[in-house]
Amino acid sequence: MGALALLTVLGEDGLVHRHLRVRAVDAFQREIQRLDEDNFRLRLRIQRLRDRPLELERSAASVLLMARPDALLYHFPQEEEPRDETAPTAEAEGAGRRSP
């Protein structure tokens, strides 16, 4: 009877393996659902790009820096954050200290 119980729990098709398979199937289903949602969003974007040529132009201009030959394209580089001159730097903090 003990051997039968062990086979039921730990055997090739035992409860432990079935539990692991159920968890793997659940993980795959969650991944499939996430991919389906991504596909839906991408299909909407494709449809918008097909239906609205101006949207396609804006996307090309912003991502690829492309424009019509007669268009004027402005590109503003991102500015670095202004440095706070009143905040002490690592060099200034360590300058007054001396090692024993």
C-alpha cells in the first residue's frame, strides 16, 4: 500500500508532476494572453498608420528624422539637467578631510 501511495504522489504521472505541468500550462496561458494584448495594440497602430497618412509622416519624422523634400524639419536635442552649483561635489566634500 505504501508503494502505491509513493507512485501516486511521486511517480511519472504522479501528483507532483501533474502540479508542475499545471503551473507550466498556466504560465504559458499568461504569456499567450500578454502576447495577444501586444498583437492587438500593434494591429491598432498599424491600422492608424494605414488610415492616417499624417500619422505615418509624423512617426517617420520623429523616429527616422525623415520628411518630405520641401518640408523643414526641426530637431531639438535634449538638454542636460542644469547642474546645481550650490550642492557640494564629492571632490569638495573630501577636500577638507585628512586620513589619520
